Amino acid sequence: MNKLLKNKELIFVVIITMAIIGLFFIPTGFENKENSLIVKGKILSVDNSDVIQHGIIKTGIQDVDIKILNKSYKNKVVKGKNQLVGKLEFDKFLKPNDIILVGIDYNENQKITGVNVIDYYRINYELILAFIICLFLISFAGITGVKALISFVFTILSIWKLLIPLLLKGYNPLLVTFIIVLAITSTIILLVCGINKKALAAIFGSFLGEIFTIILSLYFGKLFHLNGATKPFSETLLYFGFSYLNLKNIFLSGIVLSASGAMMDISVDIAVSLDEIKKQNPTISIKEFLNSGFTIGRNVIGTMTTTLLLAYSGSYTTLLMIFMAQSTKAINIFNLSYVSSEILTTLVGSFGLLLVAPFTAITSTLLYFSKEIFIKNTIKKLRLLKN
């Protein structure tokens, strides 16, 4: 039996790996335009004569000479311009020897027609950091760590290759997000936990939690009068030719996506714990088993809800500092649209977490005691027929 399960799990890993390869090569419909390249370049010289400084802010244009370091134009020196708009979040003040990412446009004769300075080149450091994390994960978790990495890559590709293109094409954001989140959640749980009862319990617990999160998002999203434009670059999408997009539903779908990871975490914690309880005490009663699930759920929820609050607050530390610096009244803060949107995200996500715990405990009980429950119900029916 164990050998059969291991074979099934191996087959599932192979299927997901093939799905990853397929997702990698599948076109999104929004590929890079023809006759353009993204290359790595090195700043050789900088002309700052057209740059104007206002305190810590710089505006104007830097004229730069760039040496291309890779692709078909390697070692070619080109001239480019770095536009400074006076916003620290977007601007990069370049200096000689800086390594940058450059966009190159060229014509049919391969002659360069345009050079676009994109940003500092950070890919190498990102790859180093990713490699270190992968190394530690595999060293600590072994084969489970490998499965976790597979699930991580699958999640990234599912979001980038499926979710984002479908949202851009105008499909129903909540429906698309729910289906893709369910697929991601199921895949991760089956990869990490294996194909067994605890995995099914965790999947069903997450599934039910996500459904209620969508319902709550729709209901309270309407009451909060939010149009969805509070998220960064939301309005920019409309100006880019996507005026048909429903920003409100995209925002609400983001709540489901944001909370899904924590829901999955809670459902797996409870399902794995109950599975271990059942293994250590095979004679445990249905009532004791269910109560154990609720007890575990209460403790897990107690910290996870605060975890969501901390995660969202961390993204808005500077905004909170501005409120403090300007002595903004609490009633004004909580009533602002972009603050209200974060409150909605946190509270609806937290409520979804509260529901996942009992759902997973009940689902686990039904799966592990299905025979006992069936027998008891059958006996009750027979007694009623007899009377």
C-alpha cells in the first residue's frame, strides 16, 4: 500500500513538473514587441548638465554612454537618456561603472533605433539570494524541500502565465482568481503532504474558506464604497488601454489571493496535527477527535490573524508615519479609502482564516470516521424503520 502511494506521489510530482514546463512556454498574449531586446549594460560616462537639483530631489535628463554586456550587441557602445521625474520611488541617479538593464529597439537591418534605460541590474543578486534559500531549504527539508520548491515555481508561473493575462483580458476576476487559487492550493498541499486523507481535509478546508472569503469580499466591498483604484498602478491600467477592466473586482480578488496562503497554512497545520493524533491514538472517539481539531484551530488562529495584520502594516509603515507626523485624527485615518481598503483586506482575510479552522476539523472528522458515521446513521435509520 505504501509503495503504491509513493508511486502515485512520484507520478504527481512528474505531472506537476511537466505542467511547470508547459506553463513556462505557454504564451500570455502580452509578449514583448518585435524588434526589441532587454540587455545588460555598463555605464561608461554620464553628463549631468541638464539635471536640476531641488533639495534632495533631482529632475531633468542624464545623458549616458552605455556599453552593452550581453546578447547580439555585446561590447557595442550606445547613447541613452535617463529621465529624472523628481520621485525617489521611480528615479535612479546613475554613475559611471553602474550595471543597468537596458531596452534596445532595432530595425529590420539590426540597426539600433532606440535605447531605453530601465533600472539598475539586480538579477544576479536575486539569483544568489534565491540559490541560498533553495540550498538551505533542501538541506533542512530534503525531498519535502524539493517539493516545496516545485510548488513555489508552479505558483509563480500560474499567477504570471494564467492569472494576470486572464485578468488583463477582462475575465471575471473573482471567478478566475478562485479557480487558480484552488488549483495552486491543491497542488501545493498534495505535493507537500502527499496523496492522502490529511491532504484532502486541508484542500476542502481551504476551499470552503476561500468561498466564504469571496462572499464576504463582495458584500462588504459594496458597503465600503471602494472602487478598487486604491492599489498602486490600478488607475494606470485604465490609461494603458484597459478601460474595460473592473478594478473593484480585481481589488476584491486580490483579497482572496492574499489570504489564500494563510488559509492553506492553517488548514495544513490542523489536518497534519489531526492525522498524527489519529495515528498515535487509533481508538480516539469522533467527539474527542473533533474537539482536538477545534482546540488546535483556536491556537493557530490566535497568531495567524495578527500575522496578517503585521504583514499588511509592514507595507504601509511610511504612510502611518505621515499620519503620525501630521497629527491626523484616527477617525480620518480609518475613513480614508486606501486605509479602508487595507482594513477590508485584513478583516475579511482574518474572517476567512477563522472559518478555515472549523471547516478543516469537520472535514478531517468526516474523512477519518466516514465508516463509523455511516454505520451509526444506518443503525439509526434501521431503528426508525423498525419502530
